[in-house]
Amino acid sequence: MNLNYTPEELAFRDEVRAFLDQKLPADIAAKVKGFRHLSKEDHLRWQGILNTQGWYATHWPKEYGGVEWSPVQKHIWDEESCRYGVPRSIPFGVNMVAPVIIKFGNEEQKQHYLPRILTGEDWWCQGYSEPGAGSDLASVNTRAVREGDHYIVNGQKTWTTLGQHANMIFCLVRTNTEVKKQEGISFLLIDMDAPGITVRPIITLDGEHEVNEVFFENVKVPVENLVGEQDKGWTYAKYLLTYERTGLAGIGLSKAALAHLKRLASRRLKNGKPLLEDPTFSQRIAKVDIDLMAASISNLRIIAAVEGGGMPGAESSMLKVRGTEIRQSINDLARRAIGPYALPFVEEELDLDYDGEFLSDPDAAPMTPQYFNNRKLSIFGGSNEIQKNIVSKMILGL
């Protein structure tokens, strides 16, 4: 494959850069580059700017408000947006439930939900994992029993990212207990304001309220909120997860994080010299740099295959495993570069407008929370151990 951009792709990259130069709010970019807190309002403000430009739903069909960027264009956008400090799009609406609705939903669902995702009127969260069903999603036990024109839902979801902000949740629910477990699951769209739903925060190691438990007690869900056919939800879930796992590789994010690591190492001194010149530390950076370069080329190779009409299969699992390992390695090296200053952190220091005395080095404030938070990368979207099983089955036939 040719790894060089075509003249048209280079022109598109210039267009992206010009847009970001003009439209990306400086305060939002500063938060992203400084690993500071982003509020729901920050995300919605940037989403509004993208939607006005027509660039929010990059992979949707044009008939539903998308732009139908090619895989290479999406790759260019990802690389440039990470370099500029663009907030990552909250994926649950635009990148996760929307593709399922577009492919498997009925016309009424498309006309109702897709415009609301574009405008930010609906903020979605994901109801997949349960206390007894994480990577093994086929074991979900949240029940949905049909009674007339409604399903009655009872059960619990966990690790529900940003569920405290959401007004909608897409859920895998069990609608049939008499068949093979994968064949008794349905895909429901549920209003988070419905009576019987309780959201309870889970505070993570970095002190953040990012994830939640969600409880359903006799929640009434209209039958028209069923996507596709009853008991066929496992098919829709697999479709969604294939694209989620490819995105979890985070190549652009890793490149931005590696550049930040090199800046840290060039400013930190060891025995009077920059840490970047220390043979042991520079060797560690070189290794992760090479690993990232290899993953980036693999990503481009997969993009080229998709461009030619293919669909990611085991490759998405491979990218997910390798990409998350690389990001965790970069986080670990950044923590080591900061040294003992990485140990303490004060949550308030992560706010961009914090004006108190830093108890740690300002560079160090985000390092420990980042390190803790990104330990999850090898777990969510299907743990890396599960991804290796998928690769062995799909490629090696084991």
C-alpha cells in the first residue's frame, strides 16, 4: 500500500488545519493539552461548532446529516485534532448507538433520534456491562418482559460512563431465557428520566466521577424503542463493538501523549543533564516510539483495506490490544519522568482556572490521575485477554 497522502488528501488536511486554527476555542484546547477537566458544557459547545461546520457525524450517510468521510479523511482528522487539542467526541451517541440505528433501526427511529444526536439534545450512555457480565456480555441478566405495548425492565448496569449527564441509554437486555444465551438478547433505547431508574456514582482511583451504576426497577419502555428484532440484539452489539474497539487503539492520542512525554523528559534533569539524554530512559522512549510507529502503520493498512470495501474483523481486536498497551506505557514513562512529584495530586489542580498553590509540580498535577484512569484502557471495550481469544479463534482457528 502507498502510505503517502494524495494531493486531494493533503488539501483536506490543510482544510482541517485552517478550520481548527479559526474555530477551536483556546480555553478548550488549553484544557485538553493540559489534561484538565472538561465539563459537559465544554463538550456541547465544541459539538455545536462541529455540527455547524457539518463535521460532527463524520461517518454517517449524508442523508442523515453526515459527511461520509473516507477512512483516510477520518484518520487525518484524528491525527490533527489530537495534535491541536480537540476534545474527544463522547462516542456513545454519534459513534456507537447511531450506527446501530442507521443500520438496523426503522425509519421512525432514524428520523427521531439522529437529529437529536447531532444537536446534542440527547446525551447517550451505554448499558452493556453488569456486575456479572463484563467482557462476557452474552451473560447479561437485566430482564425485559413484554407486557402489551411496553417492556418492563429490571436489573443493573455498571461502569456506565458519564451516565450522570445522560438522558438516554442504549441497553442490552435479556428477553428470552429458553434459548442459547447469545440468542435471547435484545437492544433497547431507554429514557433515563423514566420512573424506576436510579444512577449511583462510582468514584475511581483518580478521584473522578466518570462512571456509574444504573439500576432498573420495573421501568416501562415502549415497544417502539426496540431496535431491530427481539432476541437479535447480540448481532447489533457485535456490530457496534467492532468499531468501538478499532477506535480504542487511540493512535492519535498516543502520538500527542508521546510528544508531551518527550517535552517533559527534555525539561527534567538527571545528574545535571536532560532526562531525554539518559541512556536507560531514552531507550524506553525509543521502544515505545517504535511500537507506536508499527501500530500506526498497521492502522493505516487496515484503513486502506476498509477504503477498498473491507470491514475490520480480528484486526480491530489486535489494534485495541496493542494500542491500549502503548498508551499505558506512555503514561507510565510520563509518571517516571516527573519522579517523586507524581505521587501527590490534588483534584482541584486539574481545573484550568485553579489559582491556589500547587502542592506538586504543575506538570505533575495530571500525571497520576492520567496513569490511574488509563489503567482501564486494557479492560473496557472487551478486556485485552478476551481480544486475544478473539484473534486466536478468527485467525488461528483455535
